[in-house]
Amino acid sequence: MDEKSGVTPAPTISVVVIDDSAFMRKSISMMLESDPQIKVVATARDGKDGIEKIRSHRPDLVTLDIEMPVMDGLTALGIIMKEMPVPVIMISSLTTEGAKATLDALNLGAVDFIPKDLSYVSLDIRKVQDDLVAKVHSIVRSRALRTARRVAKPSARPASAVAPSRTWNIPNHAGRNLRAVVLGISTGGPFALLQTIPKLQADFPVGIAIVQHMPPRFTKSLAERLDSLSAVSVHEAEQGDRVEAGVVLLAPGGQHMTFKRNGIGVTVQISAEPSGVLYRPSADVMIASAVEAFNGPLLGVIMTGMGKDGLEGLKRLKGKGGYVIAQNEESCVVYGMPRAAVDEGIADAILPLEGVAEGLTRVFS
């Protein structure tokens, strides 16, 4: 406790920064330590040195570059996840090659990424700083809460303190009237989608539209990765695409995906508008547009991610007779977006990550 103020200070979050660029090590450290609750306890110039620093300092979180001498980031990440698991945020190049490498890292266990090319965001460096700090807090807090709840005795907390591991309140044959699936996801999303979409059958009876918070190039690489692993067809959405059975459309990074009904059905509209929203693409914008365009019940799915993007859209979806599946707390990297739906009382099913694909199939069986 602070003797002067009488207030107990918040615990410090310790971070190790690993990057071969001295400029990036300094820049990332300064952004992190702009928050008084975050302390960079060590920096390293390559993966080998970084692993030793992690062993020595046991940090709460690590930022990790991909391209480095001596030992690259992907090699280091594999060792970190196997020998000393800790949340890792990748420092990613905003190129097609960088996007593919980042997806490899997310599949190996990294929880998120930030752009390495700070010149790309130099006009809005404060936003990047705020986003990074918010991610660190959300990721570390979620991990700490899950750890505390695993070790706590059941009697030590009320039953309502944790969302149920699995609930199902969607009636049988509900899928007969549902027109499409709309899915919102963010932090931890690429890994979660890779555990979900490839499990769906090629004859999935409706179209699926997904908003994953990612920058341009990354959504295209993610769509290509999902498509290569899936029986359903997956691609980054383009203007005029039709929403149809067995097809998964991923909103392009930096653009909104909305929908319009015309003579051939429901088609995709890609636009930077509306501009005055926190995320682009936005799950709220996409879901609300789908509710209007389909003019009938939809199945909403909300998965791991910080914030509450998607909540307002899902409330509209429920008002049109739709249903909502939320990922459960225990399997989320960050239990933000699903929690908003659960706390609002609009989640009809709460499922672990490994059960989401099964739930989608069950609705339409």
C-alpha cells in the first residue's frame, strides 16, 4: 500500500521485448512503459538471447520479432510454447510474407500481433500505443483470471462468477429458418477460426460471413489458409460476392463488409464507410447490415476478442428471431466480446472453442 495515498497500487505487468532492431526495442519499450503498470524487465536482440531472458525474468508477456539473426522468432516461439508458456505478441511486417509468417506464429500459440513498420502508423502512433497497452492488459488479465479460477476451490467463489463451460438453449430444427451465419472475432481469432472452419462439411447449408479484426493483407492470408484446410470455400470478401451455402466470406482488413438484397439474392458491399466507428471492419456494422438485408432470422456467433464489438448487432439479430452462440470464458484468449453478449443475456449457447464447429453443425442438423 502507498503510505501517502493509502491506495494499493495495481500489480506491475512485466514484459520482455525481443527484436533485432535497437530502434524497435526502444520504441516498443517506450510505448509499453507509457503505462505505469507495465514494466519492460529485459530486452533481447535475437530469439536465443530472448529465451534466456524469459527463463531469467519469467515475464507476464513477451513481444517477439519474426525475422532475426541467430534464432528467428518462429523457432523461438516453438521453444517458448513448449518449455515456458507465456503470452506472446508478435511484431509483424505489413507485407504478404509477413502476414503468412504471422499466421504461422498465431497457429504456434502467439496470442496477437502489432505492426513492425511503425512508419505505416506514424500519423497515429498514439492509437498504436493505446492499442498495444490495451492488448497487454486484456491478455494478461484474462490469463491471470483463468489461472486463479483453476486453482481456487469451488466454494471460494459464487457459481455465477464464471460463465458456464457449456450451455445449449437453441431449439431443435432452429436451423430450418435461419438464413445465414454472422461471426465476430478479434484477439486470438486466427487460431480460433483455424480450429473451427476446417471442421465444417462442404455442404454446410447457409453462407457464413466473418469479421476478424486484422489489417489489410492479413485477412487475405488468413482466408487463403482457411480455404486450404477446409471443405467449405473460404475467401476474402469482394464487392458483389453472393452469400451462399458452403461459402465463408472474410471481411477485408481496413474495410467494412455490408450486404444488399437484389434480384439474385444477398450480395456483399465493401466500403470504408461508416468511418466513425472504433473498428474497421466492424462486427456491429456487418451484423446489423445482415439483419436488414436478409430480413429474417440469422445465427450469430461471437468469439474471443477484447471490447464489445458485435453486441449491438447481435441485439438486433435477436430482435429478428435469431440465435447467438458465444465462446466460453475458459477457451478465450480475451473474454471481452463473448462476455458482452453473455452479460447482456442474449447468448443462447455458450460453448468451448472445440465445440463451436459442432454447435454450428448441430443447429442446422
